[in-house]
Amino acid sequence: MAQVLEFKLPDLGEGLTEAEIVRWLVQVGDVVAVDQPVVEVETAKAMVEVPCPYGGVVTARFGEEGAELPVGAPLLTVAVGEGAEGHRPAADPGTDGGAARAGEQPGAGERRSEGSGNVLVGYGTSEAPARRRRVRPQGRASGAAAGSGTAGSGTAGSGTAGAGPSGAGVPGRANGRVRAAEPVDGPVPVISPLVRRLARENDLDLRELTGSGPDGLILRADVEYALRAAAAQGGRATREAGPHPDGTVREQALAAPAATAGAGSTGSAVPPGDVRIPLKGVRGAVADKLARSRREIPDATCWVDADATELMRARAAMNAASGPKISLVALLARICTAALARFPELNSTVDTQAREIVRFDHVHLGFAAQTDRGLVVPVVRDAHARDAEALTSEFARLTEAARAGRLTPGELTGGTFTLNNYGVFGVDGSTPIVNHPEAAMLGVGRIVPKPWVHEGELAVRQVVQLSLTFDHRVCDGGTAGGFLRYVADCVEQPAVLLRTL
């Protein structure tokens, strides 16, 4: 007899707590094999194809394309074993009566189908502990709209979850108003530690919210929406007398225009022509990281102009010889690693809890890459142990993967120093923001012909501006200036590098 097994969004590593569904690779009724990719998701780090550890027939999918799910939320259910080929969900998977609803598990005594093992970090297909029972907030319409085939939809007639900027159609949100559930006893329906921390830091009681996730699961978007709505109300919210027919209690701002048509996600009116763009995915991760860097790191910036004429000549000579072409960024990376060997203070991080500076014995060099999905910083592992040719190859591989959205979380984390070549955008200078939790970033402007005093005479030379932003906790200006001056000397006289080879 076929068994219905539930596949949950696995832990994708690197502390990621949620992912957005980009594209489903299977439909309900499709036959899948063990380890076959079933969905493509986007995290704050990269896009990943998620393989299913079970082989059988897909009986239900949970979440539409564009929906954001926390780690541990149901992705799909699969019927395995004898009779699986003819198995179909007996009812809508989002309803309480559905045979394949989220959370359905085989009995403790039933024998589970053999899986593929640990398909992703923290996700195994061996015998799993019984799923913790969630408490469904009272009055919440359960499941998906009839005929949708996915969970996470709103109430009948309201469209799918997340539809419309005003939040209409999302459980817990109605025409710009915050809808709170009656406080209930038992565990709060939230599994993301990020959501709990966000609520705790803002003194928000999660028991008063109705989650828009499967089985009333409270998502980060629900908490953020409640906080924005509370801010828009300006503390002048009042409870309407008595419960509403759906069993919930609504809090509504005294100012009625806050819930008018055309309202934004905060419930406030949006002037015609204005657009609200959610800070999520890569863009949201970049925003959070830059804001954290500005909050925590007392940074300073120094810069210098350098004559890059000899560096450009050296590169041209290298590329005129036989062998692979050498990129300019690879030469700059080689200069950075040599400079960090002389000034290791800048290849470090600050452990704020221990009040210690941690200096690394390796250089994992990050480099800023602009892609259609936003700014990402791939990391070249052990850059200090690579020559210019190997660096060129690795930069090319990571850049191509970044533009295609194929970078893994491991290729986007763990950097100890960052090189930012913003000269490709046609600008001369900038004050880079340190890539938290690193201690420094070298910025390189465009290389252009400029008047320059060379050997006592005015000449036209290829000039570049170099800027270094550094964490003032790890070193003083003398060390930062020494690092930057050494980099400039290598740019002006590449032969200086021979001393460190």
C-alpha cells in the first residue's frame, strides 16, 4: 500500500532560515526519482535546485512560485510504495480533510521507504522524530483555495497569498489592517529563530498574529507587516468591540484613509506613480549586510592616485607570450595578497563578544560582482596560494556562475578581504563599505590617461585611484597607509612584487 511522505524545505546551510520558490520543476501527479530536483529556490546567497529524497508520485505541492517559505516548512508530498502510480490526493491538500495535507506522517510503527541519505545540510531521509504538533490560531481559514493544488493561498475569492501591495488575500492582513488572532495557549506556530528574534527585539507578541504560512505558520513577512502597520498607526490603534464572525479581533487605525485602495504594504496611501519594491532575496541580504557594517564597524577611508602605466605594460607583455591571458583583476588580487602578507592586521575580523581581533593565516579574497540579481561577492579560496594564471581562471569561473545564479552558499561566504573594482562602471573613486565581518576593502577606480609628472617631466600616463576602507579597531592609520602605499608601489613598479615571489 502506498505511503504518503512529506518533504520539507531542508536546511540550506550557512545559517539560512528561509528561501523563495523561484520555479517548480514537477507537477502534481508527476513521477519523481530519488534525488531528482523538484524545485528551484532562491536564498539570500544563491539559487539552488532542491532534490527530493523520495521516489514516487507527487501528490501535493505547498507554496506558489514567488512565495517565501521558512526552513522546515512542507514543500511537497510523495506517495511511495505499491499503488503509488495510481495515487492521487483525495481532497485539496490545504484543507483539514485532505489525504496529503501538510504534516501528514506515517504512523510510528509503519516502515518508511528507503531514501537517499543526507541530500542537503541538516536534512536526512532516515527515520525522523515525530513532527511537533502546531496550534492553529482560532478563526483562521485553513489551507489553500479550492482547486489551487498548493498551500499558502488566501481565503476564498481573495487571491493567492501575497497578492496585491495592500496585503489583501494574505491571512492576517485585510485591506491594510492588522488582523490579530486571539492569544492561545501552547507553542507559537513559528519555527524560524530569525522571526522570533525580530519579534522579541520589537516587543511584538507572536501569539497575537495569524500566520500566512502553512498551518498558520508565522513568517518573517507577517512580523514585518505587523511592525510596519503599527508604525503607520502611530500608536493610535484601538480594538473594535467584540469579535468578528471569523473569530478574530481586528486592530484598526483611527485614521480611516490608511486602509484605502492603492495603499502600500504598510497600509498607508501611496501617491500615484510611486512603486514599492520588497527588500528580499539578494537585494535584502545586501541591504542587511551594508546596514550592519555601518552600525558596527568604525570605518575610515584613505586613498591615493597611482601611475598604472607600467602595470598595464607588464600585463600586455604577459598576454603577448604563449599561454592563457592574464586579467587585470588577477594582477590586482596578486598585489593584494602580497600586501596582506606584509600587513596582516587588515586580513582579520573583530570578535565583539570575546573582544578579540582574529587574524587569519589564509586569504579568502572576495570580489564584488554586479549581476542581474544584484551585487554579490564571490570568494576565491586560498588566493594567497594562487599565481596570476590560477587567479584569472578562478575569477572567470566565479563570475560566470554569479551571472547565471549558480553560486553556492560556500562560494559566497568566508571571505577575509574584499577587492572592489568599481572602475568598470566608469568612475574614478569611491568610499567602499566594509564587507562585514571583514576588516578592510580595497577599491580600484578606472584607469585613464591623465597628466602626470614622470621622471621630473610632465607626461600623459595611465592613472588609477586606489581607496582603502578599513576597520579602525584592527589598526591605526599608519598601518592602513602602509598597506595602501605598498599596493600603489606595486601598481607603479610591478617589479616590486618579485621580492615576495
